[in-house]
Amino acid sequence: MKLIKKLNRNYIAYSFLCLIIAGIVIYYSISIVVSIQLEEKLKNSTLQIETMLKQGEEINYLPSLVEVSKISAANLPPLYSDTVIYNNYEDEYEEYRQLSKTVHANGQHYLITVRESKIESEDLAITLVVVIFLTLILFTGSLVFLSRKVMVKIWAPFYQNLKTIKQFSVKDHFPVQLKQTNIQEFDELNEVLSLLTTKISDDYRSLKQFTEDASHEIQTPLAIITAKLEALIDDSELSTQQTETIRSVFNSVRRLSRLNQGLVLLTKIENNQFVDSKILSVNLLIEEKLQDFHELLELKEIQAETLVKAELMLETNPVLADIVINNLFSNSVNHNSPKGKIQINILKEQLEICNSGEAPIRNSERLFARFYKENSSSKSVGLGLAIVNKICEVQGWQVDYRFEAGMHCFRIQFSPQK
Amino acid sequence: MKLLIIEDETELSAVIDSYLSKNGYICEQVTNLTEAMEKVAIYNYDLLLLDIGLPDGNGLELMKAIKKVHAKTGVIILSAKNSLDDKVTGLDLGADDYMTKPFQLSELNSRIKAVLRRHHFEGSSKLQFNEFTLDTESKTASVKTNTLSLTRKEYDLLLFFLVNKNRVLTKEVIAEHLWGDHIDAADNFDFIYTHINNLRKKIVKEGGTDYVKTIYGMGYKFTDL
């Protein structure tokens, strides 16, 4: 929910609560004032009647509103009470407030009861409450509306800066340009963000530099070792034992350089250094790969089958796509059973590469981890699937593994194309 | 054939020099960009082996210079940076090939030959060895007058052998040349044996001599010595 919306929602909720409370308070206070007024009026009426009685004047009875009756003897305090009287004309009961008072005049005790209809006073109270209430609602409403207008204006530079930051990429060589807001908090935030993004860009650049330097520094000595060993191998004056040793050193060096290249590649993928993308056909890539591996499959007596259900087009970096397919494919060749099978399924947004195997992977959750080896004696570098996993992560694809009907299956779910 | 090796690691350039000299190339070595610029200005080279990460500048500078003066000079970039940008820039500027360190000398030799062939420095696209003739343009091979019906990889293998004749090629190097990075280092390379045997059979069937010698514990050597 947007901040403005949330604030407004809170405003409205609180205003509503306040309005209800205010309404109740107003209603009761007006009722009290009105009833005090009413009682005052009743008191005046009784006083008037009392005076008239004492002067021996005739009292005009007004049924239900003024009643005067003679009583034997009593000296009760004046009593206010509510009563309901049936109205003949309107055929309904009406509420009255009454004041009863005993009066001693000319040797006679009287009971005076004066009544006043409460309907009028109630109507007055309600009218007042409604008018005040409506004024309050109008007031709150315009406040909410105004605050929204003001807030949109205040937050506008914030949203603009947010947009700028969203477009920030570590690969940019210039720091983010944030707009001045003249609001202290926002400007402080901008300052921090500018610092952070500058630092991130710098770190990214030095990291990139480091990976390149590291690879450079390691590859060159490796190149020297490899070249010298190769020259040595050519020397036919070596004993069998020496050749064995040299070959073993040679292969270890090759492994080391593969390992280094793999790690450098992983860092590059992590750093999002493969950015150019183009539209390519996975079907075509698979075909090429099958062509490439044709002799190898034949020599290893591996049967490869492709099931094409759809033309799978991807908009992605061609190098990354090739690495993913190549690693999965060579994986399925290298870890196949003797005279095994490879089954490739190309679906609408899915690629599945399966190969024969005896048993499921024991630690399948660690299968995509760096340097994971199912067989510890294996001389594999253990980076192929880690690279596949990293590429999928960066590209937003899903890769998973399952063992089904004697087949190791790797499936990639490509994200839906826009 | 005259080659200029521009590489700041003298150890590496020395071993490349001695390897290529054995193959009949005349090699010269320089260690920095300034020297390289001077050499290139004075002499004519058929091919440059160019390391782009030089102490006094980027080797790509030299690429631009050389392509203006001697457009026919072949250039193979040797780089420790397996950087796609450099590769693309290098090839765009007119480099013939790009190799990432570390590389196999036999592989380098193959690439040099391929570049020289492409520039027709060696007369034609045909490669001759005793009774073998390989046409690198049509990618066909023949023994005497009989055409060998080879698969693409078998042809590549024969070409690799011919280019690196009299040299020991390990199974790993052969496998990597043919399948590039597709081959996992962990794999055992016994299938190379089958592959080579198929090639041998085809050669013998068409009346050729089997020059492939097995070097025990090492690999293979294509030799008529």
C-alpha cells in the first residue's frame, strides 16, 4: 500500500472514531442543556401556579399539562420525573417531563403537577447534533483531501528519486543523481543513498578488476607450466616412469586451470557481466550440441533421443545459454551408464535432459553446490552444475533434479517470455 | 615464415619460441608494446602472437597500427583475460584468432597453421604429407587418389595430427582439441583409442600407411620417422 493511501486511510479511520465520540458527547451535552432548560421552565410554571393559588385565584386546568389537586396533607420535596402520556389526537404515547410539588395555600394543601413534552426539546437536540456532525464531516473530508494534495506534492521528489535508484545498475560508471527535496529527512536519505551507490559502484569495479587480475596472474604461470610440460613430453629420451609423472603433472595443471576458469566464470556471472542478449532457439542449440557430441556418443555407445513438443525461443545471453546447455549435456554424457541413454525433451518453456543411471544422487540438495562430488574419488572439478545453477539464478530460470525410472533428470523452467 | 611473439612473460615466450622453431618458423620475441611497434615498423612479419596485457599498454593498440600498414599480417591474440569484450574487440579489429591462457602449444600450432593457410601464405589451402592430401577449404582428405570418407571429427583429428606431426599428443590434448571444453577433465579418455582406431582402419583400407604411433603412457604421435 502506498504511504499516502495508508496515511489517508488512517486519517479517515481516526476522524471517523473522533466524529462518533464527538457526536455522542455533543448529543448528551445538548440533551443535558435542553433538559435543564426544560426543568427551569417547569419550575417557573409551578412558581407561577403557586403564586396564583396563594392569591386565591382560579387555576385554569390544562389537561395533561397542568394539574392541580387538593390533598389532605403532605410536605414532599419537589420531584422531577419522566412520564408517558397517551395522546388522543395523535393516537400514540408521548414522553413528558414533569415536576410535582406540594403547596400550602390558604389552609389547603395542593399537589401541582406541571408537564412539558420532551419531543420538542429532543428534536432540537437532534437537529443541533446533525448540523454540527455534518459540519465536522465536511471539515474532515476537506482536510483529508487537502492533505492528499499536499502530500502528493511533498512526496513527488521522493518518488522521482526512488525511480532513479531503481534504475541504478552497478555497471554504471556514474553515481546516481538524486533530486534536492528541501525536506531534511529526504535530503539525508538521498545523501546516504548517494554515498552507498558510489561505494557499491566502486566496490563492483574493484571486484571486477580483482577477478580479471586474479585470473591473469594465475593463468600466466599456468600457461608457462603447461607449455614447458608439453615441450618436455615431446622429448623422447624419457623413461616410462618419468613420462607417467609428467603426464600426471600435466593433467593436474590442466585441472587447475579449468578450476580457475570455472571460478572466474562464476564470479563473472554473479557480477552480471553477461548482459547482451539476443533471441535464440533452444531447439537449434540442442541440435548443434548433438552434432558436436555425435562421435562421442557413438564411441560411448550412448543412445540420444530428442522429443520436441514446441519451438523453444529464448531472449538471453548466447554465451550463458550455451554454457547451461553444454554443461547439462556433457554432464549427461560423462555420468551416463555404459551403453546408456540420453533423453532430451523440449517443451514450450521447459528443457529436460535425462540420462541413465543406477541410483538417485545421495545428497541431491547439495547437487548444485560448488565442489560437490557424488563420488569423492572423482577427479571432476565439481563446478559444472554450480555454474548452471548460478546462470539460472541470474536469469530467473528454475532448475531442478529428480531421479525417475532409472534416469537422472535435469529440468529447466524458463521464465515466461514477454 | 616469420613470427613475432609479443609477450611480457619471457619464460612463456621462450618456450613458445623453441616449440615453434622446431616446426620451422623463424621467431622473434619482444616483451613490450614500444619494442613491438619498432619491430613491426621495420620488419615484415607473417604472423604476430600478441599478448594484449602488456606492461606499457594494451596490445590492441598494436592491432590497429599493424592493420593499417600490413593488412595481410595474421594476428593471434593471446590473453589471460578470458574477457568477452576483449575477444570481440580484438576480432573486430581484425585479429584472426583469440586464445586464452593457458593453452596447449600443439593447439597454438594448429591455429597458427590455420591462420597462415587462410592468408594463403603457404601457397594453397591444400596440406600435403607423403601420400596424404588434405583440402582445408572443402574439408576433405585423400590418400594418393582415393578419397577418405571421414566424419567431421575424424577429419579434424587427421588435420591435427598432420599439423603437429612428429609430436607427442596426449589423449587429453586430442580430446580437448576435438571437443573443446565439452570434455570434463575427470573423464577417462579411453574412447580416444576407439576413435583413433577407426581413423587408422579407414586410412589402411584406402591403401595409406598408418603413421599413428602409440606412445605408451603418453598418447600418440603422427610420424614417418
